[in-house]
Amino acid sequence: MLFRQLFDSESSTYTYLVGDEATRQAVLIDPVLEQVDRDLRLVGELGLVLSYVFDTHVHADHVTASGMLRERTRCQVVAGAGGAECVDLQVRHGDTVHVGQCAFQVLATPGHTDDSVSYLLGDRVFTGDALMVRGNGRTDFQNGSAGQLYDSITRVLFPLPDATLVFPAHDYHGHTSTSIGEEKRHNPRLAGKSREEFIDVMNHLELPRPRKMDLAVPANRACGRTGPKAPGA
């Protein structure tokens, strides 16, 4: 398996490239519109063919590159049910998506948004904004729910083996990854916290509104298209 972690500095977004060395099929997870040329250049340099784009949820802080990548490569766009209607495949908990010989298991992890999913691949899980390094996504818009997020993390993600590597969609403090065991022990919002305590913390964060939210959310519901028609719709 080929694996690369890419970063967009403006939105602090991680994009992940995973490629199957046998079939040369590849997927980009949470790609950013402004980084399309960088990502496709890397796909080509590694001798891969982009077969899929996975979005973990409808993002509010950047515009997805999923529609643009579909236009340029004819890849398929995958996302959670209840999110963008323009995707090729809406997935639910327990579904499996094969990228060559790489089998991604879909985990429903709502709470940050109601369409949030994570993708489990062997010893690693791509958690979007559900679980981050020593943190988690906010729950105060897009049908977010602090209680639902607590359940997603503690009942879906934390039961994974402690050694499972966690690759989030964002980091704002210079971290690149973590593990399930680390977050169970050291995440300040979750370690030793009850569901009620977590909800109270999330309800009092008083975070500023995402700067690009008014542009990003409607665009991402249209697979990154800011006009009236989504690519492939």
C-alpha cells in the first residue's frame, strides 16, 4: 500500500492519498479544491490511477475537490448518506468500499455533522472531524450533536484496537496522527469524562463561526461546485 499525508495550510486540512500497489488504483480522502493540481501531480508521479474520492462529511471550512477531481479523472465520489446528493455512492455503517485490494470499512460517526463517517483500513482509521489529536470536531451547526458525537467516539471508534492509527481531517497544533489508545488515555475532552461532562464542555466552547462556512457548506453539498449544478448531477 502507498500512503501519503498532504496538508492545506489555509484550512489546516489533511488530505490522504492511499494507493494499492498491485492494481495501481488510488483514493484521495478529504481533498481540498485549491490543491487539485498538487494532488493529481502526486498521483501521476506515483504511477497511480485515481479511482475514488472519499469525503468524511460536508465540510464547513474549505471547499471539497471531489467534483473537480471527478470531472478531470472520472473517479467516483463517496460520502455518507444524508450529505451531498451529488456523490456517486452514499455509504452507511458497515459498508465496504474496495480500492483495488484495499478494503475500506465505513463507520458511521455522526455528531460533528449528521452525515459524518470514518473509513477504517486495516490498522488505521480516517476520522474526519469526529476524532482529532487530543480533540474532536465542534457540534454547534449542521445538525451537530454533542451527545451523538460522544456516542460515536466511545461506542464506534474507541472499541477499535488501541494500536489503531488515527488520521484526522484537521490539526491546528502541528500533530500529524495519533492512536485510539492515546486518545482514550489523553484526550482532555474524553478521557475520564462522562457523556454529560462532554456535552457540557461542547456546549460552552463559544467558537467563532468558520470563515468560509457560507461558501463551503452549499458548495460541498454540490460536490465543490459553487454554481447551480453539481458536477455529474
